Amino acid sequence: MRSLIDILDLSVQDIDELIALATDIIENPGKYSDKCRGKKLATVFYEPSTRTRMSFEAAMYELGGNVLGFSEASSSSASKGESVADTARMLECYVDIIAMRHPKEGAPLVASNNVNIPVINAGDGGHNHPTQTLADLFTISREKGRLNNLTVGFCGDLKYGRTVHSLIAALSRYTGIKIVLISPQELRIPSYVEYDILKKYNMDYVETESLEDSIGDLDILYMTRIQRERFSDFDEYERLKDSYILTPEKMEKAKSDMCVLHPLPRVNEISTKIDKDPRACYFKQALNAKYIRMALILKLLEGAYENNRTEKCAELVVNELKCTNPRCITTTEQELDHIFKGTDVENGIYRCIYCEKKKTRIK
């Protein structure tokens, strides 16, 4: 049974099916109100969340199921030193499906490798957030009527913004997509996203520091907040936190049918004066997240998808290398194998399967 760790675990056909199912749930809610009766979802959140956790919980309740779990690491046995793997094994005794958020990149993958029930990555560090991406794609599809032939601008924290990384990866499978990356130099897109997605799939993209110069070309503007929790240097955060603020004046330069998305929470990067603008879609996006998660829960519990994550790896190397990313789950899980996958085996280039950010050359 497949878990959802990375948005690329799903094919375009899978995503189309989920969008169709979520649409049917909106149109025929009574048809689905008992679909998960007797089933239990564990929401395992090691770091704070409002929308994602409550969205998963609302999704399961509206399917007729039940929810248990915790909303911060301090209220779990993690505070006593329990590993992610052991927590997952324990939860498997009580629930049918797990949604996990964790500050360490790769934690949901570790969980999924140790249980025989589906695990959904609800956000791992600055790495991936595939269900937010499903919500993004569902919202774009409903608002624009298509997922092809779009100019999509990402603005703000592109370095640590896991929602940005996941959505760019998803859009790499669609045609006619142009990506505009708007950020200060310090928060540019990570090299693994640039080289392994944008360049690998020959995506049309540009990088700029100016929102004003770019906004008029966009079909979608994806705003992000500058994330205090991802910075180790508070002074750097303070210097960058107000880099981009979307105001009514800037919106005057945008297309009349442009959609403004934001994964939320918002701090001050979108003026509240824009909330009544018909182009502001971020609260619709939050509602759509519930429906697409309902669809995902149903599909995973039905065993609709096969697990083929290992098949994607050209070659696996175990323990010959060590991951040096301080945000990687390998830095905290005891006795966890360091596993690397070949992204360019001919040239000896491998990446950690948990965080994907570190490229290493084997001599």
C-alpha cells in the first residue's frame, strides 16, 4: 500500500482522479459521510499547525471516521527520546492511516518504511508538503479550469518554502508552464530544485527580485511568508521578513483574472485590504484542502496506489556516505541507515533519500 511522501509519488492520472473525486465530494457530500466509518486517522504533528492538522481532522470526521494523535512533540513520547520509527510502529497498533508533520526532513519516509499502513507527509522541515500541493492544484484547476499553459509566480521564501518546492515539482509534469521565481538572493530556490526539477525537465523559468516588474505577466501569484522557524540567525530573519508585501497598489498591475494563492498562515506579506478582491483565493484554497484530503484518505485506504518509490532510484548506496544536512532525520534517528539514490550514477552523483538536498560524488 502506497504512502504519500512526495508529490511525485502520484502520477498526473492519480492527481486527475483525486481532483475528480474531491469535486464529487463537494457536489455529493452525503454520498461520502459514512465511507470511513470504523477507520481511525492519527494526526502526528511534531511542530505547530492549525490549517493542516484541522483540515485532516475535519476531512476524516466528514468521512465518518475518527481521529487521535498529538499536536506538538512535547505532548508525545518524543519528549522522552522515542524515535519516529518506534512511534510509527506503536501507532500502527491503533490506527488505519497516519498524517505526520515533523521539523526533520525525511521523518515521514522513515515512518512509512516501518509500518504497513499508509503514511501521509503533512510537511517535513523545508522539504516537502505534498497535500498542500494537492490543495494548490485543486484550487488552480477550479479557478482557472486547467493545469496547463499557465505563468506561475512564486514570491517570498523560496529557499525554505516546502510548499513551493512541492508545487514546482508537480507543475513539471504539465505543459506550457512558465515559472517566475521572485525572492531576495538569500532566499532563492535551492539548487536541488533548480537542477533536479527546473533544469532536468527543461522548464521555462526566470529569477528576479522584483514583484512589481513581474506581477503583470502572472496567471497565478503564489505568495509565501518569510518563515522565522527556519532561520538560525534572527538578525537575518529581521532583515528579510518584510521583503515582499502584496498591496492593492501592486494588484493594480495584475491581470483581472490572476489568482493569488498562499499556503497560510499569513503574517503581513498580503495586505488584508486584498481579502475582498475576487482574485484573492487563499481562503478558498484552505477549504479546498479539506476536500482533496478527503479524496486522498479514501484512495489510500482503498489501496488504490501501488508503492513504487524504490523503483525510482537508479541505484541505492547504503552507509558508504553520510548526510551532512543538519535538518535531515538521519541526524536524530539512532541506527538509521544513511541511504543515497543515484541521480547521475555515470558521474557518481547521489542524493540522500530522506532530505534530497545534498549531492555527493563518489570517487
